[in-house]
Amino acid sequence: MPLRTAILLTVTLMACSACASPSQLWWGLFGQKIEEDVSALPDGVHTLHYSKSTPNPRWRGRKWGRGMVKDGEMTGPWTLYHPNGRKKLDTTYLDGDQHGLTTHYYGNGSIFTQGQMDRGSRVDEWQSWGYSAKFPDQ
């Protein structure tokens, strides 16, 4: 990373740290909305895989997620996976938007953050844990 970029990132993080927790900063900088095109899939339960166009060739063909599609939209419970096969996200979809309890996982399987979604927007307080602080069975 060029020195100028590193300095800019450091200053930005320091400025934001007064108003956000580290996990909120991480989510804001690197979090992303899940946007998988399921519009062409028939109704029913589907297991999706990382596509051939995925930037990292080691990920291609690995399981991406599993859940129900109805009328071209994700609906009901869905589980998404990291390329290593561990859970990445447990959530529920309502009319194509995340809705209800949502849990994000680190690549090692421990819980990163958990909270409620309301039609695609985070609501209420979300809990966050360190990399090895909370595993689902604890």
C-alpha cells in the first residue's frame, strides 16, 4: 500500500473512531450488501456456488449459499458461506431484503456480529465479538 494511502486511511480511521466502534468501522468500510442475481432461478431451494468470474480462482465452484427462491427473489432462511466452507452469514429474506435476526461469521466460524434487520436496514443495537471470542455453540 502506498504511503499516501496508508496515511489517509489512518487519519480517516482515527477521525471515525470517536463516533463508531471498530466493528462498525469495519462494516462501514468493508461490509457489503449481498447481491446475488437469483431472478432467473425457478422457485425452490437452491445451492449456489462462487462463479467462474470470481476474482480469486481458488474460490471458483465452491459453495456460496443455500436457501429458497420464490418469484425471482431470495426468501426465507438463507446461509451463505466463506470460500473455506464455513458459515459467513445466517439471515432470513422477506421480499428480497434481509429481515429478522442476522448473524455474520468470521472465516474461522466464530460470530463476528449479530442483530436485527428490517427489510434490508440494520435496526436496534448490534452485538460484535472478537475473532475467537464467540463460537455458535457457546
